[in-house]
Amino acid sequence: MSGPDDREEGPGLVSGLWRYPASSLAGQSVDEMAVDAAGAEGDRLFGLVDASTGEIASPDADRKWHGAPLIAARIGEGGGLEVMVPGGNWLPAPGEAADRAASAFLGFAVSIRPYRQDRAREGIVAAPRYIKDPIHLLTTASLAEVRRLHPTGDPDTRRFRPNILVDLQPAAGRFPETEWVGRRIAIGALELTVTEACRRCGFTIIAQDGLANDPDILRTLVKHNAHNLGVYCAVTRPGRIRLGDAMRLIPQ
């Protein structure tokens, strides 16, 4: 096992941490989080479905779900899921009140349901996204590169839904984390292996709170980074991480 003395210095600091307790709903920013082999604590434990068909929410593919990212979700102080529609109050979920509020907001009957432990949806085979490795890492350098290539757009972090955002100096023409595929990363006690680039979908372009619809975000990634932004990581050693922790590439 690698020790602290044989790790490379740098290249960045953790500047953002998020979990997404309910898939397709807005994420929850946190100051620290525990990460194990299944992913970040409290991440993607629930799904939003069409109550009449069981169809899982797919904002990237169907306009009827475009309002889903405007619904806030968090793990409350008691450890349970809570959701809030715009203009509403926090409601415990799953539950009838939360389902009614989400249904009224979206304009059709929906239900918030837990995933099984194997991360498959209730009665539905899991979509490919949920068989990817569980941690999504993104760098500020890559966001800066998108902004350089698409100066009229707003590549806000929320469009890309990372678990970990690492602050790196930008370098024109580079999306640095894409170059780390196959490498191991250390963040505090946590160790990750970067397994593949994150192929982006239509979720990145849809409007969210304070963000306009922007198809050119995705067009920019298709043209300049083979459709990708950020990377998926497998957890090779669990640990707890915090804002400000140093991220280092472990020597090969």
C-alpha cells in the first residue's frame, strides 16, 4: 500500500463536495463527507418516477422531466431524505405530502422511491449511469476550459453534478482530469482510481435555478473533448474528505 511519502505533490485542493440524495433532483453541497466502496454517504439513494408508469425521471431525454432539477433534495439532520419544490417547504420523503408537492410542480403524478441496495430501481433495470463507478470528480480547470471555448455560456458546476470539485490552475487546451484515467488519487485518507471519462448527456444543457437552457454547452464538449467532462472513480480505500483537502496523484 502506498504511504504518504511516495505520493506526488499537488495538483489541487478540494473546493466543492456534493451528494445527490435523489437522482435528477438538485444536489446538496456539504463541507465534508464519508466515501466508501458504494460511493458518497447519502448519494443517490432515491429516484423520482412517473407514478402511473414507473418510468424513471430522465431530464436529459424527456422535456416533461425538465423541472426535476429545480426540486431541492437533502439529507436532513435526522438522516432522512427531505425535498422542497420552488416556493414550498421541506417535506420528508418518501411520503404522500412530498409526492403531492412534486406532482403539482411537475404537472403529472410522480413518486419518490428508494433504490434497492444493488442500486437497481424498483422493478426497473438500472440505467447505465448507475453501473458506472460511484464517484464523479471534476476540476475547475476543465470548467475554465469550457468557459474559454464557450465564452457566452455559463458552465456552472451544477450542470455537471460532480461529487468532488478540485481547484486547479487552468491550462488552455486541456481538460486535465481526462488525462488521469488509470491513475490513483489520494484525498486525505481516501484513495480513488480514475476509471473513465464522464460522457455528458442532455442534462447539462437544461435550465436550472439561475441557469438558462444552453445547448452550446454540450456542443462544446462534443467538439472539443469527445463528449466528455470530468471522470468516474472507483474507491480503492474508503475515507472521509473535507473542503480544503489536498488532492494528489499517486506515483505509478
